Amino acid sequence: MPPAKKRLRTYDSAKTRAAVLAQFGNVREAVERLTPEQLALPTRLGDWTVRELAAHLAMVLGTVQRYLGLPEPTKHEVPLLDWPFATRSAAAQVDEDVKELAEEGEPAEQFARVAAGIAELLPGAPDARLVPSRFGGMTLGDFLVTRTVELIVHTDDLNAAVPGLDVPYDRQALAACTRLLADALAVKAPGASTEVRIPPYAVVQCIEGPRHTRGTPPNVVETDPLTWIRLATGRTDWTAALNEAQVSASGERADLAELLPLMG
């Protein structure tokens, strides 16, 4: 795991909390409309159906509820920028947990239980409180930022799986997700020779090489937030995004193919 020696940005607590709740609400409303036939549709996530995907989306905030009900860890072990690189190590356990949850009841009921629990526990919990994530103790504030990634990424998976569903993306949640994954790229490939632009939410410099100081950078990558998120999480690959004009890249150090995906 690349070391996250420093945090590249801060996140407004009130905006993050509102964004998480808003995106969870967007997904909940959509899931409640799904028919049994739609719940049985395949997804781009291995053998998961939409039912398993919905269970995972409920679990995204369900973990917050569960962690706040557990004793607080004694040690802060996981900085925010370590989290994207740790996620692959939990893939098998997540798959097991999701399939178990999907068999326990209807998705709408799962969302309702989580929403009630979060409404009770989250308002009084400070951002500095430690929670026992899968990878070690994290602050609640940082863990909530990771929830924007999970919610946005899997909202996109849900939209891809169910034609015409069109679950909206909360702007603040999309911004936080984009920024965290952009900062993770800068951690994985430190440097200042290449500028990666994801308007309107993020600009980062990365990759070793001559440092740019003024004017137009010699190496520039630019894309939109959803394309960036799909690249960073392996939903699409670099060559396909270039060929479909979803990414523009100029300069000899503007090829990110070997650096992506950042998490899976």
C-alpha cells in the first residue's frame, strides 16, 4: 500500500454528512421502486445481481451504524488516503457479507432499518471519534468521506445495471468522491510533471519528472468526474476512455494506463 504521508485536503464535515445522507436517500428511493425482475438483473460486478448490489448499498451506511454501536478503537491506524489502496484486501469478505445480507430480507426493508439507525446515532457522533473499519481505526469524519466513494461508485453500477433507472448523483457526494480518488493518484504516483484535471472538482499534479512552474503544463490529462471514477475503480480502462474521447491526454507523461485502477 502506498504510504499516505500527508493529507492533501480537508473536507467540510457538514457538507460531507449531508452528501452521504442525500446520496443514500437517492439510492433508497430508487431501490424501493425496483421490481422483482429488476432485482434479478445481472450487474458488472461479477456474479452479483441487482439484489446483491442493493444490499451492498444498504451496507455502505449500515457499517456506519454498526461501528458507532461498537467500542471506540484505542488507536488511529488508517489515514484517509490509505483507504483506497486497502479496499482490494477486503473484496472476498465484502462479497461474503453482501450475499448473506441479500438473503436476509427485501432491500427496501434493509434501507429503512439503516436509515432509522443512522438518524439515531450519527447526529451526536463527532468527526474525531474513531470507528473500527475493516482495515483498522479511522476517524468517523474520514470514514464518512469513504462512504461518498462507495455510494457514488455503486450508484453508477446500479444505473448501468437497470436501464432507465437514472439515480441522481448528489453534487457534494460526487465532488468528495472525485477528490479523494484524485488525491489517491497523487499518492500513488508522486511528482509534479503531469496535471490531472477533473473539472469542476479536482486538479492534482503527479508523476515524477520535470516540475512545471508556469504557463500551460506540458503533460495534461482531463476528463469528467464519472469517467474519472470509472477509471479509478476499474469500471472502464484507459485505452477505451481515450478511444471514446472521454479523456484527453497530451504529453509524454500523460499516459495513466499503468497507474489505474487505483481501487477495485
